[in-house]
Amino acid sequence: MLQTAQRSSETIKTKAVPHERFLEAFRWMLLARTFEEKLVSLYRGGLITGGVYIGKGQEAVSVACGLFLQKGDIFAPLIRDQAGRSAFGEPLVDVARTYLGSRQGPMRGRDGNIHRGLPRQGQLAMISHLGAMVSVTVGALMAKRFKGEKNFIGLSCIGEGGMQTGSFHEGMNLAAVEQVPLVIVATNNHYAYSTPNEREFACAELVDRAKGYGFEGYNLDGTDLSACLDVIGSAVKRARAGRPPQLLVASTLRLSGHGEHDDASYVTDEIKREPFAQDCLKRADKLIVDLNLVDAKRLQGWRDDAAAQVDQAITTAQKEAAPDANEDWCAISTRALVDQAQ
């Protein structure tokens, strides 16, 4: 049986010097936080139909998931992965279009805002039964293998709640048996909606499961951007080099409700005082200031630029037309397929 590459009781520490892509990753995090704060404002103003689920507190894990992928890879992000989606190449205007129901968006206004994807670019559309995304990612990797493609990997995100589902187990087992180049990044934000960890699983550490499946497993501090970049970036390299599938478990806390309809009153004061409850963006910002990586003027310029990008995306989407019933609402996904079926 394969040994885990990191004992479950150990958590990888940040190096004294930040990762070489630290500042790049920080800017994606800043853009995601700025954009999602705007979405919350629009939702509360009644301008977004459906739910809004933000990744506040999980941006460091998310950005590291998208940053190290390349053309030809498969990415299966979830509802709190805007930072990773942006780093992987999802245009911000398309996100705004989907939330605001523009027919110019990738879903043409026909689906919920969290189920968007760009399959031809390797970004899978999310399935609400989150554990099922692992099997879908494995299937996509096997298809690429059958076609003779080389030098690709897949990265599938999951929360600790999704890890308790049967479909997650099936996907893990299939990935290990078929030895596909897969990285699974699990974010333990300590609540599956309102269910705390102690009511979700009984094992001491979720990463201990890696050994049983035939994965290599690592813990990491999800509030530490440099640690996320080091650990997730290294796992991507190992998967690309032909090592067994990788399971990474990041510890953090969701710093908002499950969605903007949820006040998170079930989160205890004790949990909020835990080290994993730190805000990863504020922690990264402080490190930049403490190490004088960027001066105050440039840092403010990045904030202003993020706000300008968000405003431009939202303004563009708000000016565009809603879906047309005759052109956009089809039982089959494209007009070309509809024409072929007739």
C-alpha cells in the first residue's frame, strides 16, 4: 500500500521568503474578494436572481488551485473558487454576465450563476452534488489518455462535507485504480453548511484517508498563501510527473454564511478564535507590508485596479440583453444541435 507523503499530524509551514508567485496570486485573491463583495451588494439590492455563495476566507487555497494549471489541463472548481477560476483564465465579464442573466454569457442566461463552465477550455461546470465532480474529472482525464494526449493533469476541488458522500468515494477509488494524473484539493472549512466537523466524520485527520485509497496525502494551512502555493504547486508537479493521485487537505474557516441568505449564527465564538479562522487575504496583505514586498502606493494601485475591473465587468453585463425565448431557451444546448435534430 502506498505511503502518504506527509504524516497527517504535520502541517507544512510557510518558508521565510514568500513563494515566487506570491504577489501574482495575491492580486487574483484581491480581484476575487473585490468582485464578490460587489456581488453581495447586488444580491442584497435585489439585482441578482438565485443565490450568491462567496469564497471569503478560502481565496488562498482557491488561487493556488488555478494558478499552476496550464492549457490542456482539467479544472473542476466549486462555488467558492472565484480566485482559482480567474487565475485559470475565466473572464470576469463572463462571470458578471452569468450572475446578471446576460445572453452574452457562456451559459446564455439559461442556467444558475454557480453552474457555469468552459468545458472546451478545460473548466468543468459544477454539479451541485459536489462529490460527483471527482468522477467527472477522472472521466475527462481518461478520455484525454485514450486520445493519446500527453502532459496533462486534472484538479478537482471539494469541501470536507462533500468528502463524506458515496460519489466522492467512487471517484477516489477510480482515480487510484486507473492511476490518472489527478490532484484533489479538499478545503476543510469546518462546516458543511451548518454541520460541524464532529458530525461529519470520525477520523482524526481527513488526509489519513489518502493512504487507504492509494493517494499521496498532505495537510496545509489554508490561511497561509505561501503554504498554499508551495504545497498545491508541488502536488501539481508530482501529478504531471506520473506520481500517484494527490489528496491535499487545507484547514480554514468560511468567513461568511453558506450563502448570502445564511447568517452563519451556528459558528461558535470558540471556532472564530482558532488559527484556521484567520482571513487569508488580510494575512497576505500584512506579509507584503511587513516584508516591504510592495510599497503602499503600488498596493493601493492594485486595489484601485481590481475595483475598476469589477466595475467594468458589472457595467458591461448590466447593459446587455436578457435571454430571448426564441433563440436561447432550447432543450438541446446549441441551436446547431437543435437544427440537426429536426
